[in-house]
Amino acid sequence: EKKFLSHLFEIHRLVIGDVSKIASIR
């Protein structure tokens, strides 16, 4: 279960990074 949570957190961080990148481009 902990592994799943950490994996989800990693994906969340990646998504946040993509969003911030797109926001900075605009």
C-alpha cells in the first residue's frame, strides 16, 4: 500500500511539473 501511495505521489509531482511548465509558457 505504501509503495502505491509513493508511486501516486511521484505521478502527482510529474503532473504538477507539467502544469507549471505550461503555465510558464503562457
